[in-house]
Amino acid sequence: MNKQKIYSDIESLVFNNEIPTIELKQWENIIHVLREVNLLAACYFRLEKEDKLTLLPSFALKHMKSAAVYSSRQSEQVLFECKLLQKILDAENISSVFLKGASYTLRKSKNSAGRVYSDIDLLVAKNEISKAEQTLAKHAWCTKKVSEYDNKYFVSGLMKFHRCLTSTEERY
Amino acid sequence: MLIDIGEYLFRVDSAPPIVKNNLNLMYGDAIINSSTAPADFTISLKHDSLLRKFLKPQVTFYLGNNSPFKPLPASQSYPVMEWGMNWCIAATDFNRLIVHAAVLVKNNKAIVFPATPGSGKSTLSAYLALSGWKLYSDEMAIIDLDTLQVKPLFRPVCLKNESISLVKQWFPQSIFTGTAKDTQKGDVAHLKINSLAEYKTFSPVEIVAIVFPKYQKNTQTEPFKISKIAGFEKLAGNSFNYNILGNTAFDTIQKLVERTQQVEINYSDLSDVDDLLTSEFTL
């Protein structure tokens, strides 16, 4: 199977919800690419909406469904964490705006279905950044480095936060 | 190279020759060159750079282009490959409940041994598996959310430290990889248990008991029942995906503890444990 064909199959799946008519074995490439770009869950929810899940081979369905379970759990968690963040910042009179991923989920916008997150983005007034950082650090939130792109785009009141958790690597 | 471990199909994109040799030793017939089925995971184990290949060599495990672990010394290559395979399953399969546990089966009745610290889980599962029990897994219990049955995986047992020489002493014919020294789990070697032909006769079975073994020197083998709540807590705590499955995991574990017995067993003698488990749960 040539690369061009894989790309065009993925394109029609992702953009038009068209399920490619390919041999079962060729689904390996499609699932592989969708996993790499974190789109397995998004595909699941879009196909579910169009009632097309039953048209998938069970191999593709199980991988998409599994990713959908993970993504649903994450959006539940994002809603919960956003409430907490808001409460913590409100108590210090810091006004903030949720951006990007978390805000899509809060708004339940179309592109939020199946999204996966590594952090929650918050915009605060520039002069309140360090106060916000300190306040959130007390509640076990860590800042992540803001990328050049984000820095430029949001003219830096942007803070990226994720939970400071211990690694679970040693369990495997 | 493709490895068919039953529930999952791995495509090994690249791996150092010593890892491939060990894979051949451990998986044998389950290694195939081509398949009509699509592979679930494309994995590889790579040296980090040409320089690193010679100077304190390290390897990194990849699922696709992503690596879940930091690079580790090349002397640990084979364990890293096995742990990487475990990670692929635990980190991506949310269609069943996956518990960090060994699963042994007799008379189509499964006993799940969650991996509580100090349990001697792998030594016990190696002993039982080489004494007539069927090894469904040394590392993870794959539990169907609807039927609550546990599914078999075709994998070796991972033995650590003193238990490596003990098992070699008890079962001199057993097939081992070399021992990787000083890993994060100490010295580690893998042990082949089933042939593929044996494994193919295994099918999903009911779980009858959740057993928490506790190795204690010079103790009499003694079982005691624990409360359903304690059993629930320990199962949930040892599940890889309890937090992701949420309500579904809660319901599944609740049904499991209601249907099975939960027992702690203090032991020092493995054949006593074998007798006890056989008479208590599998007849």
C-alpha cells in the first residue's frame, strides 16, 4: 500500500467521515497514524455521530473505542480541574480565561469531542502572572514552558499548567 | 518480525540482535513473518546515537515514534523490550479491566494474584506454572467487562533476584534468557513457560478467587479471608486502568469481589500453597 493512498484514506476518514474500503490488514497503517497524531478518539466520536461505527472492522473499532474511553475520562477531569482552578484563582481575585483545549471542552464545542490534553492553558493579566503561579503552586500545579509560538500569539499572559504527579513508570 | 501474544499482535520494527534472539527464545512459534491480521502495536528498541552505541550504550523503547521511558543501559535491552510491551497494553487498552497481577488456571478456574509488594508473585507463578497449572499471565489480568472472564496472554514470566537461581534449581530444564543485572527491579531474567501449542488450548475462564500471597520465612501456610471492601480496594489499587475506566471499573470490580473469594495466604513452602489453592478453589 503506497503512502499516498494511506494519506488520502486518512484524509477522507478524518475530514469527511468516509470509511475506506481496504483490506483488513491495511487498517494497521491507518490506526498507527491516527494514534501518532492523537485522532483515534476524535474519529470515534465523529463516526458515532454519523452512525457509522458499525461499518468499521472490529480491529479499528476496538482501538478507536479505547481511545474514546481515555478521552472521555480526560474531558471529565478537565471540567473538574477547571472548576478547581477557577475557585483557587477567584479566591485571590485573579481573573483568568481558559484558552484552547480546556475552553473547547468547557464550551462543549464540536472540536472538543475526542480531544486529548497534556495541560490546561490559562490567560491572566501580565502583572499577575507570578502571583497566579505562586497561588497555583500551593495547590500542586506546575507551570510548563510556553512555546515561542504561544508566546508570540498570546503576547504572554499565557500560562500552561499541569498537575505535578509522580511517575508511574516503575510499575511496568 | 511479528509477535502474536494472543490478544495483541506486535510488529517489531527494529531491535538489537540480542533482543531478537531472546524474543525467538521466549516466543518461538508465536513469531511470524507475515500475517493477514493487522498489528496492534509497532514497536522498536533503538540505540540513541552512534556515539552512544559505543560509549555507555543505551537503548530506548518506542511505540511508533513515541517513547514512554527514559533511555536505559543496553545491558537491560531485553527487559526494556518486555516492559515496553507491557506498557503498550496497559497504556492503550481501555476496553477491558487490566489488573497488575499473575493469573493461574486449573480445571478452567482462574486465580488472580495481584502484585502486592512482598508477595513473591512471579516466583509463585513460575512454580505453579511449572507444576501443572496453566499460566494465563505473570504480569496482567485481562478481564472482560461483560463476561468478567480472564483472557490468556502468551508471555514469559519475569523473575527477579534470588528467585532466578531458585527456579533454575527447582526446574533445571527450564528455558531462561540471560540475566540483566542492576535494573530498576534488581537482577532480571525471563522464563518461557508454555509452548504456543499449549497456549492455543487456553480459552477465557471464570475467576474464582483473588489471592494475596505473602511470603514469610519459616511460616506455616495459612489462608485467611479478607473483607470484600479490602479485596475491592486492593484490586482497584493494582489496576492499571481503574482511573481511566471510572464507573465501569468500579462496577466491574464490585461484581468481581461479589462473585469470587478474596484470601490472603501467608506461606514459605510453595508446594503447600499449590495443595491449598488446588483443594480450596479448583476442585
